[in-house]
Amino acid sequence: MSNKLFSSIDMGGQTLGNRMVMAPLTRNRAPDCIANALMAEYYGQRSAAGLIISEGTQISEQAVGYPATPGIYSQQQVDGWSQVTDTVHAKGGHIFAQLWHCGRISHPDFHAGELPVAPSAIKPAGDAFTYEGLKPFVTPRTLEASEIPGIIEQYRHAAACAGNAGFDGVEIHAANGYLIDQFIRDGSNRRTDHYGGSLENRIRLLLEIVDAVGSEIGHNKVGVRISPINAFNDMSDSDPQSTFDHIASSLSGLGLAYLHVVEVSMTGETDSNFDTGRLRDRFDSLYIANGGYDGERAQQAIASNTADLIAFGAPFLANPDLPERLRTGAPLNTADQSTFYGGDAHGYTDYPSL
Ligand SMILES: Cc1cc2nc3c(=O)[nH]c(=O)nc-3n(C[C@H](O)[C@H](O)[C@H](O)COP(=O)(O)O)c2cc1C
């Protein structure tokens, strides 16, 4: 079998050492929302990835939706992340920051009692993770049209901060039921202004954010993550194929670094009615595939040109030296779910390398 998975690739003018990407993984180990030395150690251990995408990183206080997740909008946060990017760069790696606004997947506890914001006042089913444990989601406050420029400005500012912190680029998190995805999919967007209704209107926020962020740091340093069939966070769309085909076409021709597609649901299933090949065909830059890949499937996908790079989530979490293990066919450590979200070095920086 071709071993192209292990070969270098140009991504918007940056040379990645291989086509294995560390997927964004929230780990809730940033007290005060500031990245720290333990996180620098964790990411540094995984710097053999061709590209690391950081865990979801909030772009403002309004964007917060989980405990102990890092932000990238204050000078202290920039300083915290600089430790991480310095460590990754010293080991020859590349790292993008995943820019995150949780929207309605949040709780008033994170906002001094104020409601979380969303495209429409639709309460998601389920519970928020707060510092005091699980609490039912609330009905969010509908964003006024006049507030949208402020949201876009939060993304632009966060991208500038990411640049100052030494990140090689940013990934705009438009997946998994967070704010941008809430605008995209019609189950969570009932707006009647020009950010809701038609497909053009529902993807307008994403395109305006891409434009603002790209103008700030360069479109070649911007990737976008989408998750067309993921119902996680109570998401639905009446016609996902048309919605995401249109997104892939609209993001094409902008000189972006990549389109990153979570091809599965949160529980790992694919959907035989959804054709991810149509997204790859419509998008003109690099395509990163994610969701349930092991070494063999990853090599097949690269060899058959259905993807340019493969992102690994749980496998990278549990195997700091994943590229070496996949190259040599060594066995993999199993990820321990009990230490995924929060805690200390245990289950974080103590997974053994070969
Ligand atoms: C612990 C954990 C945290 C995650 N955090 C994020 C996140 O911050 N942002 C995101 O876009 N996806 C997140 N995901 C989804 C992963 O990036 C990935 O899409 C998912 O694990 C499927 O890939 P895999 O089968 O290779 O693990 C998370 C997944 C896990 C297991």
C-alpha cells in the first residue's frame, strides 16, 4: 500500500511533515481559561503530527460554554498559549487554534446570570456542563441583527490574538452544534432577517467570519471545520446534503488552508444518505477527513485521494507518538474516557510512548 500518509504536504505555503492531523480535543485543563505549562507538555508530546489543531478555544467571554476551557482574547491568554506554540515549534510541529463560540450550548452560570446567545430562542435538549455539574440547558436569547458585526469582530480579534500567540493559523469551528453551526442548520435557525431562512442567509455568518479572519491573518492560514451529519447538541437540518454542498462550494476559491469534515456522528456512525465525496469535489483546497479512522483506513483514503489529510481524535489523545505507531504498525494505547474532561496530568500527559 502507498505510504503517502507519511509524506509531507504543502498547506497554504507551510510544509507539513506528514498528513496526520491531531483533531481538536477539549480537555478542560485550563483553570481561569488560560493555557498553561501542562498543556504545553501535552501538545509538545504530540508535535509529530503534521498539524495539531488546538482544543476548542473561546473567542470572548460570551463564547464560553464549558468549565476550564481556554480562551484566546486577552493578553494573559496569549501569553499562556505562547508556551504551547513555542513548545510545538521547538519540536518541529505546526499548530492551529480552533476558534470557538458555543452559542446556546452554554449556561447563565458562565455569563453572570445572563442568557447564552443563539440565532433563535430554541432551547437544545440536554444539559450544560457547569462548574457545579450538569444543569439543564436554558432557552437562549436571540441575537439581534445589530449584534452580528460584534460577533464577527470577536472572531477577528481572536484570530489576531492567535497570531500574536504564535499559532500557525486558525480553524473556524463551524461544527458540532456550536454558534456557527446553529446558524447553518435550519433546526436551530428560525430567523427571518438575512441571517436566516434561505441557505445563502444561513451560511452568511460563516462566510463573513471567514472573510474577517482571513483579512486579518491571511486566508491561507484559515481552515473551517464542519460536521454535516452530527446530531450532537440537538442539531438537525432538513436537507444536509444541499446545505453542506453549498458551504463547500462557497468556501472554494477563497485560498483557504483546508476544509475539515467530521464525517461521522458523535457516536461514530456514517450516514449512507450523505455523500462526503461531493464536499471534496466542490472544495478546491486541502480536504481533512475525520471520524473513526485507523491507520489502514487513513492510508486507503489518502491513496485513493478521497482526502488529503486525516485527523485523529481519540487515537492522538491516547498515543502521543501516533505517527510512529502507524508507520511501524505498533499497537495503540486505548483512550481512557474517565479522564477526557478535566483533571490533572493523569490520563493527559502520562500515556506512554513506544
Ligand atoms: C475528548 C474529546 C474532546 C473533543 N473536543 C472537540 C473540540 O474541542 N472541538 C471539536 O471540533 N471536536 C472535538 N471533539 C471531536 C473530535 O475532534 C473528533 O471529531 C472525534 O473524536 C472523532 O474522531 P476520532 O474517531 O478520530 O476520535 C472531541 C472529541 C473528544 C473525544
